[in-house]
Amino acid sequence: MFQTVIGIIAGVLTSASMLPQFIKVLRKKDVENLSPLMLVVLISGVALWTYYGILKEELPIILSNGFSVLLNSGLLICYFVFRKKGKSQK
């Protein structure tokens, strides 16, 4: 039980680390400092961790990495949406 709690806490903290960046991007609609390649690599990695968690039937791994896939996918979508907007204004 203790290991599960530690896993959940670690997963929440790790997954939530991109939340401030996501909020900043949504507020300012500025993605100039985001690297789409980094996001693709990160999404691929956390998607594989999610799949690994499914294979191992480990809920902390599934939930934390699944959330991370969603959050980072949202950032990648914002990159393409706001990047186009910024280029059309110039």
C-alpha cells in the first residue's frame, strides 16, 4: 500500500510539472519558446509508459502517464494553433 501511495504522489508531481507551462501558453497564447520535437518525444515516452502500466496493471503508472499524454498533447496542439496565429499577425 505504501509503495502505491508513493507511486501516486510521484506520478502526480511529475505529470503536473508541465501544468504551469500549459497555463502560461493558454493565457499568453505564446508558444515561441516551446519545442514541438521535445513535445513529440515526451508524448511518445509517456504513451509507452502508459502502455507499460497497462501491461503491468499498475494504476499509478497508467493514471500519471495517461494524464501526462493528455497535458502534453494539449501543449502540442496549442503550439500549432498559436504558432499559425502569430505568423499571420506579422
